[in-house]
Amino acid sequence: MIIPTPTRVGVNRGRSFSQAQWQFIEEQAGQLGESSVDQRLRFVLAFYYATGVRLVEGVQARVDDLQWVSYPSPGGGEAVEGWELTVLGKGNKERIVNVPIEVIGTLSHYLASRALDRDPLHERNRGAYLIGQATDVAAQAPWSSRAGRIVDNKEGVSSGTVYGQLKTFFAECAAVMMATDTRDAMRFAQASTHWLRHTHGTHAVAAGMPLDIVQQNLGHASLDTTTGYTTSEERRRMLASQRFWEGKRTEG
């Protein structure tokens, strides 16, 4: 008799950052300089965390894929307005993800550093990738003049470039954290780009975002996958277990 191997449907929540760990990441990102590489890293961190898009989806996205939308209230109240980004996901399926205004602010600063217009919708930005190539070394940048003036850097980067920069950043976070928390340091050392996607899903569900909306944002084919980010019941069970054993130690 052949016993079938069980399969799991869902996500690995272990590959995500806690709220405290993400706050530490934001603090470290805030200490970065103003080089084009550092500005790109700040945008990449904010963008991937806020949207939950896959690595390749973000790399392929262009400024043209952004739009400002306004949805009227059915009852005649105040309209809901905001930024949306159309991404091309698995199976060449398009989906729309919301982009917080704070991330657009980071993008505006980043676009200006690439000699593009701060307004993402400006005609001058047409065709530009959201994530651009570094512009610090004029001699190595085809879009730069010999005098070092940056000229409309619209070129994109490979997935490997973004992956490598994030791995380096997380390793630096691990080195800083090692002095105070070796367990967190080990997690930072293991982290990769996909952790930002898992962190988005975990934090969104924990904040009360409906599962069907999280599913649409992440582009999951099945709601069962998105349900894997639900941690409330597991948290309750762990807390009850810890209290039980704490009581046992007290009795002893």
C-alpha cells in the first residue's frame, strides 16, 4: 500500500519580519546616505513591503503603470482617492495593487535623483522603470554626461541586482543586531527579498485587512494560500501554552 505524501498549501510565515524587526529595518534605512544606490534601496524597501508584489513584478513595473484614481461614494459622501499600480503577475495576469501616498513620496524623491520629474505622472517620466540603475559613477552610466550630470535615467535593473542589494542590506542589519540580539541577527542573515512579501501579508492580516483583499493584492490564486498569514489563533494557543507552563514552574 502506497501512503501518499501530504502536501501543504499556504505560506511560510517563518520567513517574515515581526513588527519590531521591521521597525529596526526602517531605522537602519533612515541612516542610509543620499547616493543613488542608497536612495534606490530606501524606495525598494518601502515599495515591496507596502505592496507585497513579487520581486520580478516590481522590477518590471514602470512609472506608466501608476495612476491616480478617485472612487465616488455610493451615498454621495467623500470620494476615496489614491494611487494604484498595475503589475503583471504569474501566468501573465494583470492585477492592481494599492500604493500608499508615503511610498509615492519616497518615489518622488527617488525620481528626482534620477533627473526625472518628481510627479510620477509627468510626461517626462514616460517609459521609466520604477526601480532604476545606479547613477553615481558617470563614466559607467550611459545616461550620464561626461561632466557627471545625470540625464533622464529611465533604465531598469535586473531581479538579481535588487536581490543582491537587499541581501547585503539584511546582512548589515544582522551585523548591527548581533551586539544586542543574536536570534534576530540570525533571522536578518537568512532574510531575502521574498521576506518583504511575506511580511506584507502577515502584517496586513494582523492589522485587520480582509483576507479577500490581501489575496487580490498578493495575486494568490487560492484564498487558502492567503489564509496562511492568519496568526491570531496560533498566537492565542501559544500564549495559553506559555501561561500553563509558567504556572507549572511557579507550583514547582
